[in-house]
Amino acid sequence: MKISRTYLLWTLGLLTAFGPYITDLYLSSLPEQVEYFGTTPALVQLGLTTSMAGLAVGQLVIGPLSDHLGRKKPLLVCLVLFIAITVISILSPNILTFITLRFFQGFAGASGIVLSRSIATDLFEGRELMKAMGTMGSVNGIAPVTAPIIGALLITVTDWRGIFVFLTLIGVALLALAAKLPETLDETRRNPRNPITVFLSLGSVFKDRCFRLTVLQQCFAFSVLFGYIASSPFIYQKIYGLSSIGYSVMFGINACGIGLGAVVSSKMMNPERVLVFGSAGLVLFSLLVGGSLLTGASLWLLEPCFFLLLVSLGTTFPTASSIAMSRQRKMAGAASAVLGASGFVAGGIVSPLVGLYSVTVSTSIVLIAAALGALGLSLIVRTAVQQATDSPQGVPLDI
């Protein structure tokens, strides 16, 4: 069945946005859950932690498995599981049950993130792959903006269970959209090994130097992102005195910067050059953010620096994905899993660091150090790709 390119890319973009909705949509309901379950804020927040763990582990399992089974079947099965688990979560009798179900909810939802990249890699190559990743990234950039806002609006008319009903409806809508997608990995191109040995392919993707370096570059880029996310509530609300609504507005505006950067990257020609360009922007604007924080500059000076920092970040994500994924067409599922999970690992390491000392000092150090690492790796990636004598594996499928 033929489908339009627009339908394909918007569907894949919405699937990649699934992760932020799983983690961010119900944030405004956390205080209410403390009362509902009669528990502590720490245990309620653990539900957020387990969902992120599920998103990371799910990618590492589903990605390689899709190289063996194909893309569409695992995607549809996982979406059905997500819907079922979300409904069961609404009926959770206690907080421990809810926390456990959140892990499996994240695990199933990870299918959208990891398989959307794999499907795009099956279908496109070169500049077309970069444009596809950019379009998906721009759609994905909407999620961090809309999820907290929609959640905050819903909590005014319902409770946390109503938010999970809404999350269930999102799962149903994505299942309907995904059902129309073609199978992009035909049997002749699948990994013929048994499922256990398929998981060993997670390590084999690191044999490619270009892929390995690009993943490392993305770890530094994600460190910038999570350093910003972890520190932003304290910076905007504690230091600059914004209300929770004011902070949400600023967070939403900055999140739009990531989407804008993804759009910009999709219009540019050379992915290696774009990666260096975006990483140089990370260094420049992290220095300006650090300088603004350390000198106590006004919010109206700091905010444009944060926004442009995230625009720069948005140019690197789809570009690095296209470089890395084009190197691993035969094992696109495993490659996508490694690329996605590495970001969560980097974020888990960096997030606590911004609170080790004064938030202005620690945030400045984290952002600048991570940006310098991203720029250094981007230069090495550019050289490695130019020197690579082997061509990317596999041939894209014609739809």
C-alpha cells in the first residue's frame, strides 16, 4: 500500500514524540497522586524514574528484535501493550503497583522512538535521510511544549486518572496511524539469527568507527539538553522568581528552539558540516549562558541565550542521527536502540551534577564542558566520515 511522504514523516515524528508524553503529560498531577495513594512525594516521583528506565531498556530490546522480526509487527504489538498497560495503571490499587506498571508502560512506548528512526533508515539515505530526520525532529519538538501544558489544563477538570485516559487515547490514535505504515524491512534484509544472538548485535554496531564517534558526540549533546532541563526550574523560578506558569511558558518557548533547529538542519546540504556548525553554536551559546548566570545578568539577556542554545542543539540531533543510522542499515534497529539509550544514560549522569554546588556555577560548568565535548567530537566525526572507505550498509526501500 502506497502512502504519502507527508503522512509517513508526520506519523514517524509523532511516534518519536511518544516519550515526552509518557514522562511529561502527568507531571502536574504528581502532588495529587501523593494524596490519592497516601504515600510520599519521593515514591510518586519514582514512577517518573521507572518510566524513563523503561524507555531506555525498551529501546535496547525492541530495536535489535526488529532487525529479526521486521518493524511493523513489533511496533503494533507494543502499541497494543501500551494501551493495555495504561488502562491497568488507572486501576492501580497502590503506589508500588503503579511504579511497576510505569516501567512496562515506558518499555512499550519505547517502540515508537526506536522504530521510527529504523523505519526512516530503511526508506531513505544521504540527504533524503537527513531531511526525514529533520522533519521528524521538528514534529518531535512540539511534544515537550504541548505535553506539560495539556497536562496542566487537564488537571483543572480531572484527576491523574483522567490524564491517563487521555494518554490511552493517544496510544489508540498512534496505533491507527501506525497500522497504515508499510513493512519497511522485508525478509531478505532481516537478521536471520535467533532472538538471543540478535541482541549481541548491540555490540557489533560499535565496530564502525563513524557510528561509534557519532554516538559519543550525541552523549555530549544530550548532556547539554539534560543539564538545561535539570537546572531550568531552579534558574527560572528560584533565581529569577518566575511563577510555575511563567516557567512553563519559558520552557515551552525554548523547546520550540529544538524544533526550529531541526527544521533548519533539514534545509542544509552536508550533514557533517551541519553537525560541526550546530556544535559550534552549542559552545558559543553555552559560554553566553554561563556568563549571564555568573554575572547575574537580567532574564531578558539570559533567555535569548538559552533559546539559541537549544536551536543549536536542535540542529545536531537529526543530523547526528542521519550520520549514525546511515552507517548501520543492516542493523538499523540495534543502531537506533544504542543511539536512543545512550542519550538517556548521558542524561542520567549529568542531571545530578547541576545540583552539586551553586546552581549557577555547576550549570555553567556542565553546559560549557558538554558543549566543548560535542564540538570536539563533531570535528572528529567529520574527519572520520571523509576518510571512511566503506559505504553505508544496505539499500533503502522504495515506497
